[in-house]
Amino acid sequence: MRHYKKRISAAALQFATLGFAASVVPVSQTHAQNNGESVNTTSALLETVMVSARKRATNEAAEDTPIAISAFGAQQLDAVFADTLDDIGKLAPSVGLKPTSQVGGQNFTIRGMGVSGTTPSDEPAVGIVQDGVYWGSNYGAMLDTFDVESIEILRGPQGTLFGRNVTGGAVLVRSARPTGDFGFAAQTVVGNYGRFDLSGKIEAPLIQDKLAVKLSVLDRNLDGYYHNLATGKDFGENDSRLVRGTLLATPTDNFEASLILEHYKQDGDSTAAVGWETPGNGPYNDGFRQPRDWWSVQLDNPGYSKIEVNMGVLELNWEVLAGKFTSITGYRDVAVDNTTDFDGSQFSYFNQSILFDQHQFSQELLYSSDYDGRVNFTAGLYYFTQEYTHTEGRDLNRHATLTLTRANLDQKSYAAFGEADIKLADRWTLTLGGRYTEETKQAKSVPFTPTATVCADGSIYGFDDCVFPYGPSDEHTWTDFSPKVVLGFKPIDGHMMYASATRGFRSGGYSLRGNPIFEPFDAEEVTAFEVGYKGGLMGGLVRLNASAYVNKYKDLQRTVLGVDPVFGVVQSTFNVADATIQGIELDVVAQVTDHLVLTAGYGYTDASYDTAVAGFDTNLAFVRVPENTAAASATYSFNLEQLGTLSLRGGVTYTDKEYFNDANTVSGPAYTLVDASVDYETLNRKWKVSVFGKNLTKEEYSIWGSTLGALGANRFIGAPLTWGVRIGYDF
């Protein structure tokens, strides 16, 4: 057998959980199309979907998987014009995959849990797993979706199989593998604000049925959405390049090896900030500054961003002993160089510079059984290590104060995990799992220091010329055991109900943001309960997914401003409270006619603090947690006979009000985004021409904000109305 062909089918997505519709064909239908067979693009939304979220020997139908999951395949990503994970996060209920104030940084939340800010020592509560490799840092990139085979969003704690600090959820990204045949595809996108993309991929067999290779290249360019009134120039330029090479070897019918090498580079301006003055303070007293329109900024120091990411993955799969043995070896390094006019004014109140250098290595060994009996299991061992250096400079009060800090972290993690499915009866299945984790961190840090004492030129930009007087380092180890129990029941064919209880763990650590080495904060733990239903109604024309959950958190980690008797105001991470997060999620896909599909999705999240620690105010709302999220769409396809097909799609997403800081003094109002597209595809499916638009109503919204002391606060604003034309050719 050839596993790379299996995976194309296995990566097809569970479109019932998208909260939108697109006139596309699931990945499992790709070969039928290429062979000239006709597949109705709207009815394809209700096709059976296969996912790999539970690491079983063979992938499972999404309807048979007792977890809350939103899955996306290459065709669906293409249909909604998703460039990064941020575009996908808007479409899944109770999910926010948003960037932060630093270009290349991500603040992801799922079901009310995530990280807000750019403190590097905050462990991601939502884990990103790219080609089986966990990202150890919130820095890096927003992960371009180019040539991605599938994206699976697992909602809720993943304490067993993806247990490395994943107390909120996980995002699994799998790049496309070679098919073993010769193929070529190219695409260009031209849009407003100077957008111009070129991408291409080519693959070929080197040894027929034994060795295949694939090369994918992307060049994406944007002049920027904003106009800088301080300089009279446009702002927000962003140029990114991605090169990915994949080698797939299948020397025998039961063994395959894939090697993936990826290089990503991004250059451009910093994130655009706008100031919000507190009445009576600062040079402005009129509230939110909109000197000309929403997308105008006033930045005296526009700043820049440079990001480089290199990654390598070696995956081995060997079918043996009535199952499959898998080895995933991963390496990733990230280099970030950013400067940001953080206050968003033309008066240089707060300019921030960051250097971040991270290296990580991981190894996972996994065996998944595929017996004919009543019991099957997955068991594995995991090792992860990373080292990073974070340097930050701050230029304050119109260049009156220049300060500098640096921190280092060495981290190692070991884990053993397993999960077993026990078939109690024909329609009842019991899943038992657990993971043991041991994590050690060694840290050292320099508190913010005037640069005149440590840098020869007194500049915050000459980081490499500065001397960092580290104090003593500290080391600590955390251990945890996270169990899991799931009971699944299929009352009749095509319907499934499940109930689960699981634990998640996010290791403790050190606050490494301009502080000396304080005592480490404790681990964060979550106990999660969930019930769900998946099924088809009205003869399969309607697919409904529903879930309800209650998550109980202990020793919740939050990075807040505090006062130290020696060092004054510090930004440090504390275990602030226990908390409860509960909610419901609904997804519906309805095939109204052979050509019309309607979808809707809704997520409700109720997050509240319980017992306070160290005087934390339990009446405050959670950060980055909108109470309501929703999405809906309609797709209609026209069969043009010998001319091909034409598809019209319209979609809308809604995000409720959310707070951007723990003190609840900075917030963003609710907003609604409207998108639409027209797609034409030739009969032979080789050419496709699309016209698309995003934020068609010119909605004004913020992706994040933060306090600025006496100056009030700032906002980092979302994109305006954008449109483009995309032309693609697939040989």
C-alpha cells in the first residue's frame, strides 16, 4: 500500500464544524476529479470526513470521533481565501487565532483559554503542532496556509495525546505530501493595497513507486493597509517568502519515510498602533485619535520587523505487529528582530525593540495498534528541549529614558502517554488514557537597566554591543499525570453521543520580562467535562454537531503588572485564581438543493474567576474571550455544462466584545465581518479564476490593545476592506 495516497483522503475535513460553506470538493474527491469524474461541489460538504486527531493507526471518520474538532482541508482553505491561521480562527466556534502587537507573534485562544501579550516565558495554552512538531514559543509566524493539506482545531484541553502544556486546545497543521506522480501548479493574486502574490509547486517521482520529491515556493507582498500621517507615507508593508521541500520514500509496502525542510522569511514594517488618550492627559483629550480615518496612524518611529524560521521534520511510519510504529523528529529555530512605535503617537512616548532567538528539538515515538478484537490502543514516548534568548529595549518619554533587558531559558520535557479504546458492546466504546509529564526549566534574567551603563553608545538598538550583568540562575522541575475517560454511544447508525472527562497541565515557570529571577510560579491545571452529539438529519441532508463543556482551572496563570518593593513596577506572571469556563457550541450544514448549501455555527463562552489568589479581582472578565461567536454562509453553484462551473459564496462572522487586559481597562467592541467571492473553474479543472472581497462593510475593529500608563491605552487595528483577483493553473 502507499500511505501518501491514503493521507490525501485522510486529511479531508470535517466541514460540518466550519460555520461556513464553500463551493469546494473535499480532499478525498481530488483523484476522482483529476480522472474526469464529476463531483457536485455543494453535496461534497456532507461527505464522510477522515481525521487524524486521535493518532490512531488508521484515520477515523469525524462523525465517529468523540471529540470537538473543526477540520479544514486544502480545498476549503482555498475557497475562503485563508492566508493565515487568523482567517481560519474566525470560522470555528469559540476560537480566536489572532496576532499580537509584534509581527510574527500569536495570541491564540480556544474555549476561553490562551495567552495575551508577548512575554516569551508564557507557555502557549493553545498548542500549534506543525507536521507533528509542537511549537515551543508564541513567537515565529502566523503560519501561512500555502500548500497545507489539512488543519484540525481540537477544542478543549488535550492532556493525553498532545499534552505539552495544551490546556486550551490544539491546532494541527499538516503540509501537503508528494503524491508519487508528476504535477505542477501555479497561482497569482493581485489585490488592493499593493498585494501581489506568486506561488508554485512541482512534484515528480525520482524512482517510480519508491521515491518522490516536491518543491513549494511562495512570495507574498503587501504595501500596507495604513497611512502614516507623521511621515506622509503608507505603512504596514509586509513581504514574506516560503520555500518547502519534501522527500517521500516508500521502499516497501509497509514502510515510508518523509523528510520536510522549510525556510520562511518575513520583512516589513511593524504592527500599526493607534493611541487612545485618557481624557485630561497627554497632548490629546478627545478620546480615540482618528485624525483622518480609522486606518490612519501617527508614528514618528515607524519601526520594522524581520523574522526568519527554519524547520526540519523527519517522519517514519512502519506497519508492523498488527499496527503502526511512528517516529517524528523535529527541529525548529526562530529569529525575530522587531521595533514598534508602541504608543501610536508622533511624540515617542514608548518605542519597543525586541530580539528573540529560539532553538528547539523534539522526538516522538508512537505505536498504534489495529487489531480485529475489542481493544485497540496508542502508546508513545515524547522528548522536547528548547533554548531561547529574549532581548528587549524600551525608548521612553521622548528618548529621555533608554532601558534594556535580556533573559535566557533552557527547557527540557519528557512524557509517556497512552490511550486505549475498549469496545464494551456493538454501540458502546470506552476510551481510557493518561500522560505522565516531567518538565525542567533553567532561567536567568537581567532586570530593565539604563542602557548608558551597559551599552557603549547608550542605544537600545545596538543589542550585540551591550553587556548583560546576569544575576544567579534558577532551576525547577514540574511533574504531572493527566488522565482521560470517554464514553461513546451510537444509538443508531449515523448518530453518536459521547461524554468525556480529562485533565490538562501547563507547567510552571519563571517571569522573564525585565525582572530578576523571582520564585517560579506554579503549574496550571484544568479538569474538563464535555458532552456532545454528532449526526445526520433529514436523510443526511442536514449535519448537526453540538457540544457542551465545563472546564475547572486551578492556579490559573496570568501575566499582570505588579509592584516589587525593590524593583518597583514589574510585569510578572502569577497564579492569580481558580476559574470556571463553560459553554456550548453548535454547527449545522444543510444541503437545501443540489446547488445550494447553507451553514451556521455558534459558540457561547462563560468564563469567570472563582477563588482569588494574592488579591486578584474575581469580578473581572477574562482576556480575549468574547462571550458569543458566530458564523454563517451560503454557497450556490452553477453548472455551465461544457464551459465549467461558477460558484457564488457569501459569508459573515461575528465576534462579541472582548477585553484586552486583565484589569479590563482596554477592550474592543463587538464586530461583524462580511466576505464574498465568485469562482469560475474550467471543465477540465485546470484553470480557476476568482474574485474575492473581505470586510466588505468596512468594519472598524481591533485585534488587541494594551495600557500605556498615564497616556491611556493603544489599539492594534484590523484590516480594512480588501479585494483581489486570483488566477490558478493546475497541471
